[in-house]
Amino acid sequence: MNAVLEKYQLSPESSAYPPTVRVDSQNLILLLTELRENPATYFDMLSCVTGIDNGPEANTMEVIYHLYSIPFHQSLAVKVVLPRENPEIESVCHLWKTAEWHEREAYDLLGIRFKNHPDLRRILLPADWVGHPLRKDYQHQEYYHGVHVAYQAPQPPSDR
Amino acid sequence: MSYRPDLLVSEPNKLTVGELRTEEMILNLGPQHPSTHGVLRLELLTDGEIVKDVVPHIGYLHRCFEKHAESLPYNQVIPFVDRMDYVAAMNSEHAYAMGVEKMLGISDQLPKRVEYIRVTVAELNRIASHLIALGTYGLDLGAFTPFFWIMRDREHILRLLEWASGARMLYNYIWIGGLYYDLPVGFEERCREFVHYFRPKLKELENLLINNKIFIDRTARVGVLPLDLAINCGVTGPMLRASGLRFDLRRVDGYSVYPELAFEVPVGEGKMGSVGDCWDRAWVRLREMEESLRIVDQCLAALLGEHKRTRDFDPQALVPKKIRPKAQDLYVRAENPKGELGFFFRADGKSDVPFRCKARACSFVNLSVLPHISRGVLLADLIAILGSIDIVLGEVDR
């Protein structure tokens, strides 16, 4: 694993478990393909894809891929940092089918677009929902199909 | 209530009628359908009895777990974790608590008695979850009696866990750094009685359901999941093991006290057809219940012997008053009854609230394999495949 990481001049961060490397978005597919295909690393399982919004101050978003190699019992996380305006990254569905639903979820809840995804639709929220709830500056809509979205405490009956 | 065409756009079909061939038809299954195990909606493209394509629509039970977790202190997230996989809440709590303890750096200081109690309740809950899986699977395939037998036996587990925690299904029993309370006096003995009672019942269940001719005919060679597809789709748990890989996180990662316990990891052998078919998945769950009983038995021996109840034992001794981990990223995973439950945490080091808490739900990932293994099967077999995946919609949608 270290040979592959050295080739891309990456070193794991100290404050993360499993070891996490940060990669540029244009190198992502190259690195992940190598990590998956190389017989010395062989990360055959993609455990999880996490999207993170770092908030308007940091003005960045992140996508973290948690890889696991069953034969070598080794974990690695690969991190990509994206701009907060129009975040877009290549999809990894052609490497791991797991990514299909995870990327749809990241698109749904954070608005990160995945290029070349076979079926990028909202997955948990209704298709006509406005906004992406896990963004730190998310404001929900006031009405959805005539239903008040925010909770309103019921008024006590007045005629008693 | 008048007809509301605007509501149609909130959950449209992916397939459109205009693009169909003459013999094809779109069939809508769910979200209110007894065989979808909750509010799952499947959009089927059918040609007569043959299913040509399946499009799952999920999210009907979405309760914003991750958004809630971003606004609550770590310890107050646990009840929300319970409500994800509500038939195996102890296992989810265990995974979550392990993650936060790892961030705080207290995971190796926990008293052994706490660990053994955690494993005992988690394994009891695993049995309860597998019982639900097999019972409802029988219902899907038209076997009514096993469900009642199973509910009768599951009730014993729920009563044991209620005695320990005060709740039947959503426990909030495993806390960060310890437990809500020590086991009630006499629990170990009663639990041992249950183990002795339940062993022969498992044999009964095997004869009644798993080895039943009709059950075998409905499940053998149906919905075969090849191992490479399973790994590529991230399938874990009994489904992956039924496809022939001996992969159990309790063994592989060896968390908690599992390295000290003796148990087998059953894998699918294709006894009734091919490896990785629906029958194998049901059979692996049954074998796992036997192994869980073995684990519970060993834990009880430890709880009555080496780590027995003492007057000064305080299960909350290590529960931190203030939970503020250092700034870090952490991914923790544990073997739930349905597969690998993972939590990703990002702590910013400045607050008691997780900056981001992502749940990698096993049912969510396992369900995503459904379209790949159910193209070209009969409509009735689709129900058999869906039931064998053992999803809990609370966890799929979170």
C-alpha cells in the first residue's frame, strides 16, 4: 500500500482512523483504480462514501471513500476536497457498485454532483424537494405541497 | 380528498410508459405491501410473470438521522441510533458507543464485566433479529405457523432485555463508557434458562421451516448472489457469508471480548442447490443463532464466574460527564445481524456535538444489490429474494 501512496506522493494524516490520504480531484479515479487493481493493495470493497459540508466559512466540501481490502485486512480512506460552489467529482460506480446508492445519497443530502453516474437522482427525499439538508446553511422550505414544514404546536381549543 | 396531480412529481416512476414494448407493463409494489417489510416501494418492469427490471424507491421512512446527530451531543444520539435498526437496537448501540469511546481513547479501559454484558445483550438481540428475519420470510412464502412460534420465542428475549433496560425494543442501554445499569439480580440465571429452553426450539424451527419441502422448493437456486458481485456491491453480513466467504467482523476485527469467545462462522454451502441462493441465506441465519447461543452461554459463565457481580461495581464509572473528543475523523464498524454497520464521525474538538455523523447502514447497502440479482426472475421469486435480504426500512432510510 505504501508503495502506491508514495507513487502519488501521498502520506496518511495523523488524526484520522483508518489512515486517510488527501488526493486532488483529477487524480482520484487514477488512484482508486490503482488501489483496486494492484495485486499488492487489492481494495476490493468500498465500505462507505461520506459527503461532508465544511460550512460557508471554510467554503469547501469533502467526499471521503472508505476502502477495505478483504484479503489483506487493511483499511484506507481517500479524501477529496471540493469547492462549495458547484461541487462536482467523477463517479466511482464503474469500480464499485456500492458507490451507486452512496453517491446518490451524497447528491441528495449535500448537492454534490457525480459525473458519469448512471442514475443520479434523489434517493431519500422526494424528487421535488428544494435544497440539500445536510448543508450547514440549509433553510427548509416553508410549505411542501400545502403542508407546513416546520413543526407548529397545536393551539389549545379556545371555547372551553 | 380531491385528486392532486402535483403530488405525482414527488415520487415519479423512473420508467415511462411511452418507452415500453407492447408486452411490457409497469407494476407498482408497495410502499404499503406486506411483503416489502415496511415502506419500500418497488417499481417493476414485467413481461407477464417475468420481472425484467426492478427500481427500488426508498426514503418513505427517512427521519434525518444524520441531521439530528449534527445537532445533539454524542450521548443524546444513542436513542436515534436505536431507531435505525429497531429490531437489533443493542447491536447498533454497541457499534456507536465503541466509536465514540475510541475517539475519547477510553475503549481499552472498560471493565470486563461491562464488555461481557454488552456482548450478552447484543447477541440476544442478534437472535431476536434473526428470528424476525426467518419468521417474516416464512410469511412471505406462505408459511404462517413458524411466525407464531418465532414470536413466542422472541418474546422471551424481549422480556429479558426489558428487564435489563426497561424498554422492549429501543433500549438506550449501552452508554458511552459503560452501561445504563448493571444487569438485574437473577438475570444470568434466567438467561441461562432461556438458552436451555431455546436450543431445542431451534431444531424445531429447522425442521418446520428450513427443511420444509415447500420452503426448499421456493428458495433453492433462487436469487443466487455470486461472491464477486456481493463484494463489489459491498454486501456484508449473513448475505455475504451465504455467498461463501467466511467474513465476520467479530472475528476479523475482533472487537470487544469476541476474541476470548469460541464460535464458528457459518458460510453457505449450497446444500439445496447453489451457493448464495435464498435457502443458503436462511440457513446461515439459523446457524448463526446457534452460534449466538453458544456466545451467550460463554458470556453467562464469565458473568457468573470470573467477572461476577460485586457490590462496588459501577457500570457508569467511566461514563464521561462531558464528551468532547479531539479533532479527528474516525470510521468504526461492527457486525450487526444484517451486516457491517459503520459510523463515520468527524469531531471538530470544539464542541460536544459531532460535526458530521454518517451511518453506513447494512440494510441500505444490501438492498442495493436487489436489482442486480432479480432481473429475469418470476414475480413470486422476487418476493423470495427480497425477503431473504432481510431489510429493516428504519435502517435503509435512517
